[in-house]
Amino acid sequence: MSTEIDVIIIGAGAAGLSAAKELMKQGLSYTVVEGSHRIGGRAYSEEIAPGVWFDLGCSYLHQGEVNPFGPIADELGVVIGREHGDIFAEGKLLFYHNGAQLSDADQQACMQYEQQCYDAISACVKRGEDSSIADLINLESPYAPPFMNGMAGLTSVDVDQCSVADLSDSGHGSDIPVLNGYGNLVARWAEGIPVSLNTKVESIDWSGKGVSVETNKGTIKARTVLSTVSNGILAANHIRFNPGLPDWKIDAINGLPTGTLNKTCLLFDKDIFGPDGRGFYHNWADGGEGSGIEASVMGQNLAIVFTGGRHTVWLEKQGQQAGHDFAVDQVAAVFGNDIRKSVSKSIITAWSTEPWTLGSYSCALPGQAHQRKELARSIDDRVFFAGEATINQHQATCHGAYLSGIRAAQEIKATLG
């Protein structure tokens, strides 16, 4: 691993893999190193039952009309649920409070409150301000809990920690589920890309000509390096830089912390939903935490319970059984206590302590939305950065990471000539 090459790519998630494909097109040599035992990063599918898959990370092709993984799935013959891409659309969501579905009038009031929140966010951005969501909404409204739960899932942090300008930059469109796993789709697309697995990067030396990357398997030298690791890893200083990163880069990393969205997948031994039960539910109770529940969207006997922000970090620390119990309670509040007898298996994610990411995805702190551009800037035309945290409008998504890898590879090509 001592031969000098054009680019060392750190991380074999969507960003690193797309960069490798683009560098190959550009005729540049590269090597991809990955600390984990697998590729895909936060795109990862596990089989909860034979032929039944659960995505521990990204699970929807967000912005489905422009998402590049849509055509990729079609080319590979992977089944995606375009007919279910409106799952989060107004009129499709169902709301349950204290174990009962909201009346039509209450649901309408809930949706009106949500629209008022988005209008306040839009007005703030138009004024050129960048405050937190919490500063703009009525936190005392009886309909605040489902909105805040939804925001924690969307942004991975709570409403007091999220920049409204960052939220306004997120794209819109359909949200398409993948029948047999988004992670499996990414893995199939990446087949043939050479990756050195179980290769942890310990330091990057850019003090001299080119770069020198020290790993647990030896030192690699190259003309440039592309980091695609999460901001959680960068903020924790798990990779040493020599010289140290400049202040403007550190400010960008700290302004875009990696928050947490966790999911619990519950497998049932029979259909507990019925033909009319499929969809997405917001559930909350007075004096307790709520969640979002995806119920059998692709016709499988699965419920996936979403929680984000501080509560999900706390719940993760309580252990797997606590996560399982919370998820079962949430589903029972919507579909009745009899469902408890039909739970056969669960998978609970733990992204805040996942050693290769230390979180789920990035969100800009209030006043820090501009830092995505700074994070994407290279240092001395030798140290480059990609990943979902480096891109606007597609941040916090798998396809955003994909696009950032292509962008970084093209910048490297332009630099190296």
C-alpha cells in the first residue's frame, strides 16, 4: 500500500463510492479505504425474516423525481415503490393522541398548525434571518408535539437546535420506499469497486508535497485525499490532521453536528394492519414522548417506529430492550394492545454510538446554515471533503452524499489536470 496514486478516498459510503466511479471516468487512480467490515456506510439493510429487509439507515428515495437512485434501481431491476411516494403528503398522514385517532376537525387543526409553522419558517428565511425553529413556532399549541417529533425525525435534532435556513434548503418531492432495502440497492450499484475494508484511517499528513495517510494496515501516499467520513467522526477528532485543520474548517464541522434518528423495526407473525392500515402515523400522549410509525407501506408485516433528537439518544442509552418496549407501546397505541401477542422479532438501531459515524446525519445549528459550503471547500487543493453534510438541498440523504462525491471527484480532476 505504498505506491503513490492520485486520490485516497476515506469512507465507502455513497459519497466515497460515487467519487470512485467518477474518478474512474476521469482517468484518475484511486484507492478506497473503509474502517468498517462492509461498504454502504449509513445505507445498510438487514434481513429481519427470510426475504424481508429492514433499512437501519436511509430507507426512502427522497426527492424521488430527481433522485439518481431511481434510474439506478430501474437499471438494476430493483423494486421501488413509486406508487407509495406520497406517504408523507398532506391527507395521507394519520394522527393519534392518547390512544385515539384525531377527529376530522382536530386533524384539520393539526395540519393548519403545521402549515403555520412552515409559513413562519419561510418568512424568516425571506427576511434573511437564520434562527432556530423553536423561536418561530407556538410551543404551547396542543398540536406542537407531533410537529416537533416530525422535525426531530427529519433533521435528527430537536427544534431548538435546527437552523431554519438549513431546513428551507432541503429539497421537496416524493419519498419512495425500496422493497428489499435501500442499503442493498447501494451495495448492488457499487459492485466491482475495489475497497480495502477493516482499514481504519488514523491520521492525514498534508505537511509536505501530496498527502500521507496512516492506517492500521500501513501508510498510503497520494497526490490528494478525499474525506467522506461523517461530521461526527471529524468533530470527535478520530482522524488526526497534520497540520491541524484551519479554524474555518473546524467552525464548519462544529456548526453542522451529526444528530440522531433511530428506528425500531417490529416484525409480526400475521397482518395486524389490514388493507386500510398501511400508511404513516404520528402518535403522542400527554406527558410522554411520541414517534412516527411506518405501517406496512410495502405490504409486509412490519412496523417501523421513528424517533429523533434528544429523546432517541436517551432511549438508545437505556439499551435494546427499552427501545423494543417503547416501539411496541407506540404501535399498540395505534393498532390496539392485541398486537403485542404477534410481535415475533425486532431490530433496534443505535446510531449515536455507531463507531463509524457517531450519529445519523448532519443538521446546521441556528446561524450556521452557510457552513455546508465551507465544509465542502478543499484545503490547499490537496485535502477534499464530500458527504451529505457538504451539500445543500440534498443534505441528510443518501443521494445527497452520492452527488457530493461526484462534485468532489470533478474538483479533484480540475485541480490535478
